Amino acid sequence: MLGLLLLGSVAEAQISQGSHLISGNVGLTSQHMKITYAGDSESGSVSFLDLEGSYTYMKSDRLGFGARMVYSRIGGGSYRDKVSISTIAIIPSVRYYVYQRDRFHTYVNAGVGFGQFASAGFDNRVTNGFFTLGSAIGFQHFITEQIGWGVQINADYVSSKNSLNYVELRLGIGFTFNLRKQ
């Protein structure tokens, strides 16, 4: 353990042109949504855990292109009124590193993507595609040149053709692998 701490104190993660960044995190998400179905509308808020994975290719020392993939599943209710909602989204994105110093990196991320929403319960099932517009700010701290941890805050807007619109705020904590060229 002491060796890992000493290694971490001298490591300089060089996120640079040609780097491939692979990240994953667990997020706490809060959604405020409006659902319209068969002419009726309902609003509400919900919080849950979700999973996010991302890939970024660094085109220059500060600018990267890639994609995020987010999966969430919410379930609850009694046996008779059991409801479940699943979403998966793929969001191509652009990442820009605002601050890079030794092992510390801060970035902003923006993207436009699409996804699939499925809900089941109350004796019916609804499946719908959706459009999403996403943004994020994040902080990364590298323990070694290739392995780091980070915190990311997302704000996403999601809209489907006729039944689901929501704003989502997300706080994620996870890891990053820097597969940079040698």
C-alpha cells in the first residue's frame, strides 16, 4: 500500500494527443419528468443509481471525441402494482480539458444522442425511443500514469416523440484508464 501511495505521488498522467480514455462510473441520478400517455399527463421526481461507461480519443492534448453509454433500471411497487422502467442511451460527445496539472485534470463534456425507454406495470408495457442532449463537468485524479478515479456531474435533457420528457441531474464516481501511446 505504501508503494502505491509513493507511486501515486510521483506519477504524472499525461493525457495527450493519441490517448484512449476508457471510463466507468456509478451515478446517483435525480430526474424530474413529465409523462404524457393517451392524452393524460403526470409529473414527478425520482432518484436512483445508474451505470455509465465512456470512451474518449484525444485528437489533441486538450480536445477529445467519443461516446457515453448510460444504463438505468428502476423497479418498485407492490406485487399487483409493480412498475419497472429501464433506459439505455448512447451519447456521442466532445470533451475539452480545461485544466491539466500533473495528476489532476478538469474537463467539460457535451453531446447529443439517442436512447430507448421501456416501462412495464399497471397491466401495460410502453417502449419508446428518445433524443437526449447532455453536458457534464468532471474532475480526474490519476493514482498512476494509467489509472485514475474521478467525479462527474451531468445535466441531461431527454425528450421522446409523445410520452416522456425530463431533466436529469447526475453525480457519478468512478475510474479512468489512460491507454496513451508510448
